[in-house]
Amino acid sequence: MGFIIVVAGRAFADATGMRLRSQNMLNSAEEAGRVSALLKEDISQMGAKSWGRSSASAMVFDMVEEVYNDFANKDYSSYTLTKNNQEPNFDKLAFKKVYYDASGACGDIMNVEWSVENNVLYRKCSWSNNATKCQNSLRDNNACLSKVEIARNVSDFKFLPSKPGAPQNQNPVLPSDQMFPPANGSKAFALVKNTTNPGEAIAYPNATGTSHSLCRFQPNTTTTTSTGVSTTTYYHTNFYIAAPGEPGCKPFEFLKGEEYSIDFVLPCGTAACANSASPCVTSGEENFNPMTLFQPGNDHLSIGLREASNGPPISEVPDFLFYPPYDMNGQKAWHFEFSVPTTRTACIGITAAFYSQAASGHLDIQNFTLSRKTDNVYNFDRSSASAGYNPTFPPTGNEPDKASVKAFELTLGINKKGEINRAITVIPISNNGTLPPGGI
């Protein structure tokens, strides 16, 4: 009987201990998840710096330079991550973001800090009060309290910044993700024609090489004989992006797993895109640009990858179609994103073919850029060689700078009576390091 009582008592104690332990594990997991969600919502807004406002004619976008850590010296990041050697489990993250008022405009800039003191997680907030474009009088002061306790019994609070690019590509483009023209250069580019193309089409650069006028296209024509037989003569022209002064296209290495973007502008400053200053206009005043007569589905303009040495299109990466603006209200800025199925070297080319009177017009193109995107493609290097990875500004060696960080991996641990639950959360911060349209 005594043996039965002892066994029953032990079973009861074990069951009670297991229940208490399970409750502590559930409580710590619940709190870790709740706090991680709160952190993700707050930190993902890091670097928010722009907003739109209505003007008399259109929507105007503006941005606050003060959200950057050091705009004048080109530190375009918006955060400071501090590692604590004395307490390696606890990092401190400070960052800046725009506070949007009820109208959607900038009310002020928030300085936010997350840190742990005596195993208590705090969120601290203060107003910058130095952003001249922000309407400080319209902000809600309750949105930025000086110090708020978020969670107790915190055992881990660590951030691992992301590295740009896919995991297999550990040699990021430095110091900028703009591949061409060089980010710190003159923004000049060239357009060269494939010598095997018929016709007299030509690209005239402006004085700085940042804008080109394409014209003298050979139209595709159809002739009909007296017996009713129709014959069409087909013409198309290939232009290739090249470095200034080079006769051939500029080759680029495109890596598998990366994302790239092509951007350019087709300027039009008048009602019918007339531009008497264009070198394609040989005499007199141009009243309208015949390129505005472009017929989508009949005429053709596209841009895409080409084989090196002014070669043909690459079949596995289809071209992107685009259209010239029909007047000053038409679409002028074009943005295309792409990736490649296998790592390869290729050029970028524009193909033009016309059936309408648009062939007698001129296509103006400027501000061409090729970039490798980093907002959606990044990786976390957890190797021992990258332990404590925390990029600085200016960067050291070949290390990417802080503006390249597009996500954090947060490790948050909560200790409930000896039961520690660690939640690992990826927090995208796509606004960090983002530059205004056109670059700086």
C-alpha cells in the first residue's frame, strides 16, 4: 500500500511539474510572438521618408533628407545597431522614420530606440523637431512617448543585418547597386547601332551624353502589283547600350538568383512632344513630333538582353515593350525588372520597327540606368566568419555599407520561470538606404 501511495504521489508531482512547465513554455512563446509582431511592425517602417501632396496640376512627391543618418556625407542608412560586448545577448537598435499626420503628410521625424535594461525591453521615442518640410504643429504627441516598457524577463534581443544578393553570390556590387552608368560618374551613356541593320537610323547624343535622339528610321512598306500580289519589306533597327566612345555594346554579368532593373525616361515637354532643339530636327520650328503617332500593336519598341558584341536577342529573357509619350501628359518614366535563369554575360539593346508615320519622328531617351535590386534579394550569413556582422559607414574593406541592409533577422528570447522561448523573425526594411528617383 505504501508503495502504491509513493508511486501515485510521484506521478502527481510529475504531472503537476509538467503542467507548470508547459504553461511557462506557452506563456513565453505567446509573449515572444506578441512582442516580435510589435517589433516587426515598428522596425519595418525604418527609413520611411516620402509622401505625396496634391498640387494644382498633379500629385507631387516630397521627401525628408533628415531621415538619412548623414545625407551630406552620403550615409543614406537610417539606423544605428550597437553590439554590447559586455552583454552579447542584448543589442540596441536606433532608427529614424517619418511620422505621417492625419492628412498623410510629414508631421515630424521619429527617433526610435529599442534596448534592454535589466532584462526589460524598452521602446524609447523622441521628435527631431528639425525637419523644415514637416508640419510639427499637426503631429500627435501621444504617438511618441519617451520611454515605454514592452516586455520583462528578456533573455535574448539580437539583430543580424542582411547582406545584399542571393546566398551563392557573395561579391556584391560596390559601393553602389547601380551598375551603369557608374553611380558617381557623369551619367553619360552611348547608343550604337548594329552595322548589319539596313537603313539610316541614327542616335544623336547631346553635349553631355546623358540624352540621345533616335531618328531616320526606315519604315516597313507594303507594295501591291498590278495582279494584286502584296509584298512587305521588313526593316528593324537595333541600338545597343554602350560606354561613351566605345564602338560596341557594353557587356554586363547577370547572376542567377539576382534581380535587376532597367530605368530610363522618354522626355516630352510640349503638347505634341515637339523639340526643335533635337539634332533630328534639321530645319525650322517643329510643331509636333511624328513619333506621337506611334501605333501600339503595329509599331514596335522594345528593350532587353542581347548577345555580346552587338548580337541578337536572348530568347530565355523576353524583351519589354514600351511606347513613346503621345504628349506631355503621357508616360515618360519606364521601369523594368528581370532576372536570368543562369548566370551569363549579356548586353542591353533597343529594337525599333515602324509601319506608321511614327518612323519619321524622333525618339528621345535620357537617364538610362541599369541596377541590381537589393530590396527583395538578400541573405543572412550565419557562418562563424560573419559572427557579429554589423556593417559600418564608411564601409571597411569590401564589406557592403549600412544602406545595403534591407532586412534584419531578430532573435527575441523570453524567460518564464526557467523556460526560455526564442522567436526568430525576419523584418524587411526596404526603405533603408533608398534614394529619391534619379539618384543623388
